[in-house]
Amino acid sequence: MSTGNAEWMGAERQEVFAEALRHPETAEERAAQQAKFRAWLNDPHYEHLRPMLERLIDPTPAAVNGTATSRLPAAS
């Protein structure tokens, strides 16, 4: 990998991390953030970040590890 490629990949990583750390306050902001993650998921420039983007779009345990998990019972 060339230095230019490493810098380019680092810029996308920083952009995704910055957006992931932002916590939307409204449903509309959350929808816009999810749309951004989905757009990046379909952009070849972000291919190296695909696993992280998939988790940001669907953070359920099944999406993370690829298996269905049972939910813990509600506290009584």
C-alpha cells in the first residue's frame, strides 16, 4: 500500500469515526445519520470500513457476530 493510499484510507476512517461518535438528538437526525452510513457502505472508497459501517447500521448482536442470540429477560 502506498503512502497516498494510507492517507486516503485514514481520511475515510476519521470521517466515519467522527460521525459514529455524534449522537443524534432527534429521529430525523438519526435517520440522516443512518442514510449517511448506508451511502458510505455503498461507496467503494469506504470498502475497508464495511464491517464497522454494517455494525453502525445494525448494532444488534446477531448483526455483529452473524448468529441469532436470545435476549436477556427483563429485570423484575
